[in-house]
Amino acid sequence: MARKILPAISLGVITIFAIIFLGGGGTDDNDILRQTFQVDATYYETGNVEISFFDKSGKTDGVTMEILGMDETFQKYYSGSQFIELVAFPNIPQYGWAIHPIVLEIDHPTLGHIQLKTEIHESDQPIPPVIYSKP
């Protein structure tokens, strides 16, 4: 019986080590980005979306923000490590807020060039996840 269980246990241990090794030892490379940057885009019934960005390290040189999926793409550059912007959205999109992603291009002296992507949410809804990437 021990001969039948030993290969299964060995395979299980090897699989666990492979997952830990390939997964970075249980840590996510984006953890530092999640801990450093906060972004939120909230739609209010007044017909405005409030987009806020905050860099906890205070080191961001500049941020270019784009709102995609509009008739004319909204794009604006902000210097510094925080901003709040109100953008008029007179109508809630028929197919949901996912068709208007918010994309931030961040220049950070320590972390380099970072991209964040999130979605607009209504004020009574939870904040959607943020996608972090370093191109």
C-alpha cells in the first residue's frame, strides 16, 4: 500500500512547490502597486463621474488619464501625485460602465511607467477591481 501512496504524495508535493515557485512564492508582483496607488471612478445621479487618484508615496511625476468609449475620448494630463476630476456623463450607458474604462498612465521615479485600468461604478455599488501593469 505504501508503494501506491508514495508516488501520489510525491506528485502532490512537487505540484505544490511548482505552484509556489511559478507564482512567486505566494507574493504578487502587483502588491506594491496596490499598496501605493488608489483610484476610484464614481458616477453620481447629478450626471457626473468623480475620478480620484492618490499616490501614497507622493512621488508620482505625472498621470495621463483617458476615459475610453466616449464619442470623443477624454484625455487629460495631471502633474503631481493626486487629483480629483469631474467629468459630465448625462446618461448611464445602455450596456453598462464597462464600455467606458478609465486608463491611467503613471510616471513614477521609483516604480517606472505604470498603467492602471478601472471601471466607473455607481455610488451605491462596490468599487470594481483595478488592473495594474508595467509595460
